[in-house]
Amino acid sequence: MTTLNTKQKKHLRALAHDLKPVVYIGQHGLTDAILKDATRALDDHELIKIRFVDYKDEKKALAEKIAVHTGAALLGITGHLACFYRPSPIEKKQRIALPD
């Protein structure tokens, strides 16, 4: 899992503000397909949002499971949206520069 300091998390949350959710947790909960979609989205975008349509009472636990499974950092949960960041393993595909 990626370790970020407070300044870096704040910067990433600011970048994520205008992003639309790319993964939705619906009536079937956290499935293998959702985890694969989240992993693929992190590979493609580095910074993603996940919307909790159902299972809203369990969003914190589910978000932590997603972070552990994908190796991403959970930046925070606002309302029914969770924001995740994982830098691309391929250096040429890294789009986001983090402050020190």
C-alpha cells in the first residue's frame, strides 16, 4: 500500500475533486469483478473515485478492503464516494507528480 503524507493526500483530493466515479458498488456488494475493475482503473488512471450506491453503512470497511486488495492509498471518504490513489508501476505512465 502506498504511504502518503498529509500534504500529498490533500493535493490528490484536490485533483480528484472534478473526477467522476469509475467504479460503482451496487446491490451485489464487493465482488471479484468490482476488485478487478478497481485494479484496472488504478492501472489506467492512478487516481479514481468509487461510488457506494448500496452498502452505504459498510462503506468504510469496504473501502479499506479495496485499498488492501488493490495496493492503493485510501485518500478519504466524502459522502458516498471513496477516493483512491496508486502510482503506475510503469514510470512512463505516471501522470501525477506528488509534492514533497
